[in-house]
Amino acid sequence: MGEKETARMEAFSDSVFAVAITLLVLDLKVPRLGADSSSEALLRALLAQGPSYLAFVTSFATILIVWVNHHGIFTLVHRTSVPFLFANGFLLLLVTLVPFPTALVSEYLGGPGESLAVAIYSATFLLMDMAFNLLWYTASKGRSLLRAGLPDQALRKITKYYSMGFPIYLLATGLAFVNANISLGICTALWIFWALKGAHRQAELASRQL
């Protein structure tokens, strides 16, 4: 398998990311006010949907950052393999799942079921992180799929960079049963970290080394 198959795989993945990120907006509902359609009533109804906005922004940003780093991996991958294809498919499975826990948080945050809803939400990102690291592992193991010229030090830095999310998402999942808002805050803070500290770090590093 060669460069052409790699390009097709990335194009397919991009389409899945696009669909998943678009489906998130379906959970944002226009308030139905009935007879009381004043501006004040509309404002209250919009503010009451705050959890939906928070879940939407966090999920959108997380998928976007995963996509950016997914693209970064493909700047390094020269070939594909069957394990790599399946690892990519597992990641895409979880990406398409994100709208569901997002809807759970939108519906149950602030109510009796918020702990479980947020735990499922955080656990989804935990699984996505594991799937992403599996994808990188299958790409980097033995260097058989990577472009030539990437130094061992750069490889180790990339691996360390990608492994940072797992313990934090694991903590967020556990904390959901203690304080759902803190758990959500951790998920939000993590994607902000990825964005501010270099979602392009891996691709930029590779471009300097190759």
C-alpha cells in the first residue's frame, strides 16, 4: 500500500470528522415560548440552554483538535497497513459517537442524572484519546509506516505529547461522580491547552526534521 491509499484514507477520515462535527449543532434547539414571546422570555429561555452551548463548544473544539492532530500524523505516515486502517476506523467510530454524550450533557446537566451523563461524556473523550494513541502506535511501531528521517528524539517527543491526555480524561471521568461541573471544566481546559500549546506541534516538528 502506498501514497495513493494514504491520501484516500485521509480524505475518508476528513469526511467522517466533518459529519460528526456538523451533527453537534442539531442539539441546539430554538426555544418554543408559546404565548409569552417577549424578548425577556426569549432571553431567559436561551440562557437556560447554557449547558447545551457549553457541551456544543467543548465537543466541537475537541473534535476539531483531534482532526488537526490526525492531519499531523498523516504528514509523517508514508504508507498504511491493515492494523493502521483498523486503528483509524476505531478512532472514527468514537468521533461519530460524540454527538450522543453531548446531547446527554445538554439534557441532564443540572439535574439528578448529571453525574452519569458527564461521566459518559468524559469517558467518550478518554476512549478517543486511547484510540488516537493506538493510531499513533500502529503508525510509529517499527517505523515501517513513517517517512524516513524522523529522529528518535522527535519520535519520543511526539509520543509523550500524545500521551498527556489519558490521565487527565481519566481524572475527569472519575470526578464526574463527585462534581459534574469540575469534570466538564477539566475537559474544556484540556482542549484549550491543546489549542494554545500547539495542536500543530507534531506536524511542525516533523517539517523541521524531515
